[in-house]
Amino acid sequence: MTIFNLQFAIEQFPAVLEAVPMTLTIAFVAMAFGMVLGFLLALCRIYKIPVLNRLTIIYVSFIRGTPLLVQLYVLFYGLPLCMETVHQWTGLHMPAAAVSPLAYALVAYTVNSTAYQSEIIRSSLKAIDIGQMEAAYACGMTTAQGLWRIVIPQALRIALPNFGNVFIGLIKGTSLVFAVKVVEIMAVAKVIAGDGYRFLEMYFDASVLYWIICFLCERAIAVLEKKLRAKY
Amino acid sequence: MEALEIENWVKLIAQITAKVPLTLVVTGISLFFGLWLGLVIAMVRLGQNAILRAMATFVISFVRCTPVLVQLFLVFYGLPQVLLVFHIDINDWDALVFALLTFSLHIAAFLSEMIRSSFLAVGKDQFDAAYSIGMSYLQAMRRIILPQMAVHALPNFGNNAITLLKETSVAFTIGVVDMMGQARIYLGNNYGMNMFEIYILISLFYWLICIAIERSIGRMEKVFCKER
């Protein structure tokens, strides 16, 4: 057996490439939902809504303080239990077995990225001078209008690099999702590697692929940043 | 599904607690080596040599852009094969060594960026001032620059330490029995019973350690900032 069979690595590259959409799907869905939910949580914290504020603090601390792998397992095995309990209490039909592992994975990654994004959004909203909001009020805008038209466009510029970091973190985080039976880049690489004991080649393929994806993301974020900055 | 007996809980908690030192040691040692290696990488990136600088940028980009799981496998499966070419046989080394190696290299890239940014934040005039009163480069570094860098870098360092602590949970995939590994072994022995409760328990362990790290970093920040 040769040390590193480059031909094998190149031959199997398309197979690994086919798994890219799954990786991107998980990252995009988690990013999108996480951004919306994170925004709501950030508002809870900024406006110090009595109970929700406390709960958000605990939630964020918990998510940031436990490994993603553990969160995946907790949700993958915990959600069916919750559904079963709900079924017993209310009689609602909850077919836990019919839900695909991907759905649990999406929930887990969303829950994870929500916590990180809520902190990013909170800090970027706070970075906008309070005078901006007061000026919006003075023009007769409501809080929602002021946020949407005045504060958020400015906050977005500040938050963008951090969003990029979260997204790249998510892409790399998806390499763990094979633990709950979802097949993405890492899983395909592992399966092919296991067939012929060609671990080095396949992990090489996977790492190159991740690298390319992250590099493209970085570039895209940089271009976006430039565009947003040009407006002002 | 049956609930776990109380004595089983106690046993499990004792087993996992016994593995807390290992997780802490892996995190600590990786941070230690990562810090020194990161310092070297940061100095190279700030230095004059263009070739070395390009290499350092390349390495940092690779490490930051690939999952730690991939890096772990590359080191665990790849390194012995590569070294075999030079007739160095490290196949019988403990998995822990490979884990430490991977985590050190991994965190070094992140720490080097932290060091670089805090070095730039201190500013060149501090160096000039140190030179003007006759200090050498090393003296200026140790007495003037590094203490100020520490203030800038500390919150960032805390984040990196917490991230690393959580990332050590993937070490079980190459056979290092840490907290996570102990839980997985317990589950394996009990046919996956009470998975949910056990993972909640293990997440509490990680959470507590993280809070402890956060607190101690916060205290250190206070100490460092008081000197200013």
C-alpha cells in the first residue's frame, strides 16, 4: 500500500462533492432560522423583558458552555421523548419515528446558532448610538419602524463579519452530524475510507472541500462588507 | 423506559467526575503548547520574511477553515503513514498523544491570530519608548509589551479556552476516553438506555467547567486591569 494514493483521492473526490448540498443545507437553514430567533432573543435582552430576559441568559450560557456534539445527542434522543410525552398528555398524533434524522439535526443546529447569533445581534444593536433611536422617535416613528429603518441597517454592517464567523463555524460544525445518522461530506468520506482503509486520502478530500467552501464564504462576506460600506 | 436507579446515577457521576481531570489536562496542555506555537506563528506573520509569512498565513487558513474532527483524523491516520516514509514508527503511540498534538496545532492557529491582534493593539510607540530608555528587544517585550498584550488578549483567550474545552469532546472518536467517552462507554454497556438523561448530565458537567473558566478569566481581567 502506498503512503498516499493521489489518484484514489482524485477519483473519489466527486463522490464527496455530492454531499456538499447536505452540508450547505444544514448550515443555511440553521443560519436563517437562527438569525430570526436570535433577533427575537436579542430584543428580549435589550428591552429586559422580565422572565424572558433571565431565560435567554441561561439559554445562551448553556449553549455556549456545552459541546455541539452533546447538544446534538440531547436533541436527537430528547425530542422524541418530548413528543411522546405531549402525545400522552394531549392525545395529539406525534409520529416521532416518522421524523427524519435530518429534521432533528436541523433543530439542533438552529438551537445552537440561535444562541451565538443572539449575542452578535445584541452587541451590534447596542453598538448603535441611542440617539439614533431617539431621533427616529422624534420623527414620529414607532419602535418597530425605528428598528427596521434606522437601527438594523446600521447594526447589520457591524454584525456582518461576526455572522460570517458563525456561518463558517456552522459549516465546520456539520462535520459532527454523522453522529445522528445524517450523511454529509464527512460521513461520505468516512464511509469510502472505511471500505478500502484509505483514511488519509478521504480526509484529505474532505479537508480540501471544507477549506474551499469556507474560503468562498470568506470572500463572499468580504464582498458584501464592501458593498454595505459603499452605501454610506 | 425505566428511570435510572439512584445508585447507578451515583456510579455514573463518579465515573464521569474521574474523567474531568483528563479533559482539563488535555485542554490545559493544548493551550500551553498552542500559546507558544501561536506566539511563534504570530511573530512570523508580523515579521519581514515574505516566504515564511505566506506559509504561516497558509497554515492558519487551513486550520481555521477545516473542522477539528477532520484535523484529528488527518493527524491520527495520516501522520503515522507520513512518518513511516522516514522509517519512524509511531503507530503504537497512545491516541492521547495524537489528540494533544491535534488540539495544540489547532488552537495555535487561533491563538496566533489573538496574539497578533493584541500585539498590533498595543502599538509601536510603546516599543519606541522602551528602546529610548535603553531596553533591548527582549526586555521591552517582556516588561512593556507582553503585560499590555495580556490585557487585550484575555477575553479572547477565555473564548478560545472554552471553545477548545468543548472541542475535546470529539477526541473519543480516536479512542481517548474523556468525559464524553466515558458517557458513550456507559451507554454502550447499557444498550443505549437513558440516553437523554445521560447526555443532559454530561452537558451539565461541561457547562459547570465553562462557567468556572469564565469566572476565573473574569477575575484575572480585573487583576490585570487594576494595574493600569
